[in-house]
Amino acid sequence: MKLSHTCRRNKQLGQGMTEYIVIVALIAVSAITVYSLFGRTLRDQTAGLAMEMSGQDAGDNISTAKTNANTATTKAETAKNMGSYNEN
């Protein structure tokens, strides 16, 4: 009796670990996707914030970040299919 209980418990623990790994993988893939779409904007925003906190003027970085945000929005709204696979 004890053997089947232990075996069942190990299967449940293995299932829980597998589900956890799948969830972590999905989060990682979505984070990579978001960073690839908005990475430049995030870097510019972070650089501007760091400059402002150090007492410097980040005016150029803010305008660059706005330009990159507009470009990212335009690319996100563009329809993508197999015909436009190689286009940027």
C-alpha cells in the first residue's frame, strides 16, 4: 500500500514541476518578445532617467525615446504575414 502512495505522490510532484517550468518558459518568451519590440525605447528611457537623476539634462534622450516609441508603434500596427517575412 505504501509503495503506490509514494509513487502517486512522486507523479504529482513531477507534474507540478513540469507545469512550473512551462509557465516560466512562457514568461521568458513573452519578456524576450516585448524587449525585442520595445528594447531601444526601454534603453533610452532608462538612460534618460539615469541622466536626470545624476543632475544632467536628458532632453536629447527624451526626444529619441519618443521617436523610437512612435517607430515601435508603427511597426506593431503593420500587418505581418508570410509575404512580408523578410521586410523590416
